[in-house]
Amino acid sequence: MAVATKPAKHDVTDLGLAEAGGRRIAWAAREMPVLAGIRERFAKERPLRDLRIGACLHVTAETANLMLVLRDGGASVALCASNPLSTQDDVAAALVAREGIATFARKGEDRDSYYAHINAVLATRPQITMDDGADLVTELHTKRRELLSEVRGGTEETTTGVTRLRAMAGEGVLAYPIVAVNDALTKHLFDNRYGTGQSAVDGILRATNLLLAGKTAVVAGYGWVGRGIATRLRGMGSIVIVVEVDPLRALEAAMDGFEVTNIAAAAGRGDLFVTATGNLNVLGKEAIGCLKNGAILTNAGHFNDEIDLRALGELATERRELRPLVEEYRLRDGRSVVVLGEGRLVNLAAAEGHPPAVMDMSFANQALSVEHLVASAKTLEPRVYPVPRELDEDIARRKLVAMGMKIDALTDEQTTYARSWKAGT
Ligand code: NAD
Ligand code: ADE
């Protein structure tokens, strides 16, 4: 890894952490072979030559590897955090001091610093935005509209961001095309499900050292993230109850073998709660009123508003830190409720986020979507677009090869048969 002669523009916690960050980035790279292949090609072909990219992503070792791909593809990149608690300070330092990538992120930053960092990225006048949750895009469309004319396109990493962007497009306010990376199959089937499934459990365990076996865990939301978490908690021996609002997903959870009920019925039974809905106040005031003494509340959804922390604060007479990222609320009626990582995504606040092997595919989608946007932005409308199917399949094939797996191909006879209707019983 090169050491930059002069640090890039930055606001990070401690540049002295750069060496440790460099080691962490290199360790992650070992599990990111698809991205490595793209980096090699980008370094030769330079498809992002002279492009300015503004990225608002979780500042992790995996994200650092994506930044290096974009830089080697010819882009100049500026990066800020997409969550105040998800930054790995050593990685941020390494990006600045060793790789020359402008980075604005500190773990534990307050709301003002969070938006100051987004604005530092916007000040680089990005032509492509890369967002995780749509805070950068929203800031650009509401407060920095003078910059919109230079933007050619963008990408969005997560479900909640895609939902917000579709709402913007629906209201006719989205000003440029955005590729919904989240919706690629090689993203959400693996990242949201297996990535969050493992890393949310990892975050809960690192924060608490709880024995999960025999505990009753309530998972709210049985989408891609909720399925992964429910499955992994069951694998650790927890008794898992699923709470859903969508009848099809509730039915799926039931036939996957989970008890399904509503939050009112589940609230008094859980030892551990994990919200994964992308929605608001899922653990609201009424549910909080029914919680068992000592219940642990965590969130894996994008924003920290799935647990009604305001209601909890109003019901509490005292708050105190029991361990790092573990906060106890003592309630007026004498019960105690514990919240992990300020209700922010527990896998990134209390652990290291998804393992690099899944981010390999998510970030391969990011890199290839930027290349696609550069090639075709002029022909695209200001809408939300899918990742082209051929890119998604190409990533799956490359991942299989990297994993040493083989798959079959249809014979000519099978292809003809699959297209015909005449052959029957
Ligand atoms: P999804 O749309 O597939 O699933 C969400 C599910 O929640 C849906 O089935 C929906 O019916 C259900 N739901 C909505 N409101 C509910 C309520 N009040 N009670 C119970 N269920 C409710 O979305 P997803 O891909 O699973 O993502 C969920 C959230 O996790 C999003 O905010 C997403 O951005 C975030 N996410 C986080 C990570 C991470 O690293 N922590 C990774 C990927 C996605
Ligand atoms: N989202 C979830 N896990 C992540 C990771 N390790 N890096 C970047 N974004 C993530």
C-alpha cells in the first residue's frame, strides 16, 4: 500500500491510527476477490478518468477497498460517513494519510458534524453521488441545489435510501438518475440477509456478551434483513418470535417455523428485541410500557427511529452507561430497559458491519453501476433505475469462480425444450 506524500483534505479523529487502518483494509481485501478483479481492470482502462465522486457510506475497511477501486479507475473521491456511529477511525485515517482520499468522518460525531461532513463532500462538486440512506442526496436537493447542474447520476446502497429516492421521483423532485444498488440480487439476497444476519448478532454479542441460547428474541420485520437475523438468532439457540405487518411475509415467517404475532403480544415476552423494518416507532410507547424488566432493545434498520427513544426518555427517571454502547433506562415503575448503540444499526455501531465477503458483491455492484452511469447517464431520465441484469449475473458468476464453485450450462437440447410448449405427458 502506498503512503501518500501529503494527507488529503480531511476531518478524522486521529491520523496516528493510519497504520492500523491500513492493516485492516488489507485484511478485508483478502475476502474481496470480485472487487479486486474490477480494480485491476479499472486501473488499466481508467473508465472513471477525471470524474469527481462524492460518497456518503459507512466508513469501514470494506468501503475503503471500494474507494481504492474508484480512485484507480481515475476518479477523485471524497468520502463522509452515512451514520454517526459506524466510522472505523483507523480506516478513515489510513484513507487520508496513506491513500490520499479526502475523508470526513469521526466515530461518535454529533448531528452538526455529520452534516458538516456531508457538506464537505458536496463542496468537492461531485458529478456522481454514492449514498447509503439518501442523506447526501437529500441535502443536495434541499440545501445545495446550486450544485445539481454538475451531477450526472448517483447510486444508492440501502433499502431505506431507495424508498426515499422513489418517493422523491414520485413527487417529481429527483433531479438526476440514480441506480438502486440495493435492488440487485447480488446485493440484497446476500448483504441484507446473510451480512446483517451475522453482523447484527456479532454486534449484540460484542456489546453485551449475552448468552443467546434459551433467550426469547423478538425480530420486527421479516424482510431481507429480518429473515437473516431471525435465522441466525435461531441458530444460536434463541426462541424467535417474528412481528410483521405484511401478510405474505408473516406467512413466510410462520412456514419458516417462527411464531408470528403482533408487537402488543410480543412486547411482554422478549428478552431481546431487534427491529429491522425501515419504519418508525416500531417499538413504540405502548410496547415499551409492556417490556419485561431488563429487556434489551436493538435496531438493525437504517435509521435510529425504529425504537421510540423519545418515549423511552420520557418514561425514564435515570439513564446510565453500563458498558460501552450499552445504556440502561430506569423507568418510573422500577423496570430497567437496555438500549444498544443508541438505537443505531447495531452491526455497525457495536461490531464491524458486514464481513468483506458479502461487501465484495455489494461494492462490485457500486463500482460497475458508476461505470454504467458514466457510459449512459446522458440517455437516462431523473428516475430510480435497477442495476442492469447482466452486471448482476456477471458479479454472481465471478463470485462463484472466486469461491471455487462450478455450475452447469444448459445443453442445446435442454434450451430448445425449455422454450417449447408442444412436449407434454
Ligand atoms: P424490506 O423492505 O425487505 O423489509 C422490511 C420489512 O419490515 C417488510 O417486510 C415490512 O412489511 C416490515 N415492516 C414495516 N413496518 C413494520 C412494522 N411497523 N412492524 C413490523 N414489520 C414492519 O427491507 P430490508 O432490506 O429488510 O431492510 C430493512 C431495514 O434495514 C432498512 O432500513 C434497510 O435500509 C436496513 N438495512 C440495514 C443494514 C445494516 O447493515 N444494518 C443492511 C441492509 C439494510
Ligand atoms: N453496511 C453494512 N456493513 C457494511 C460494511 N462492512 N461496510 C460498509 N457498509 C456496510
